[in-house]
Amino acid sequence: MSPVKQVVLKRGQSLLEGTLSHCESEEATSSCVVELRFDERTIIGKSEDFFVALIQVRRTLEMENVFVLIYGASKNVWPSAMARSMGAGLRAYKMTMGKQALKTDLVEIFASGPDVQPCTVSRRIQR
């Protein structure tokens, strides 16, 4: 696993602390693994890229109305096809309506910032 990163999660108006790590496994199909730990729980997502593995973790969290406050879970962030295929989905673009995404808009999906806008997976995919 990658170094453990401290993350903040939001449940209603409460903030929770957790840890997030990711690694590439030896399995041929689901080689990207994301692991989130909080409240003495562990949630794991596995997929062909880290962004989709993170979506799996987020879907589990959403059933409990919990959101992880990182760029990969923000409503205005999405990886390009190239970022997913060549970079395993570790980086994505912060997007602005009506503006071309630039290299300066790239962010690490497991990083956080003041402009993270948590949303459900289905809400992000619909846009």
C-alpha cells in the first residue's frame, strides 16, 4: 500500500477522521486497490484504475450518507481518458463550466483542498 494519508469525512454536519491508502495489486484484472479506514471499519475498492476503485469506496459510504473530502470525490473533478489509461486514474481535472481544462487544472485525486465539493457518485456522473 502507498503511504497512509489522513483524510476528513463528512457525515451530516459531523467531521470524521480516517486514513486512505492505495496500491497496485498483482491481480490481472482489478490491479488498483483503494483502502479507506475510519470508525474501526475498512472499505476497499478494486478496479482497473484508482478513480473507479475510489468510486466503489464512495458508493459504500453514500449508503450511510458519508462523504470523503478529497478531489476524487468532488463534483467538479473528473479524469480524462488519458489520465485513466496512462496514469491509472491518479490525477484528474478540476473543471469549470465553459472553460477548457488545462494542465494547471490537474489535481491528485487523493489530495484535498478548500474547493472540494463533495457529492454523490450518481450526481457527478449525471452532469
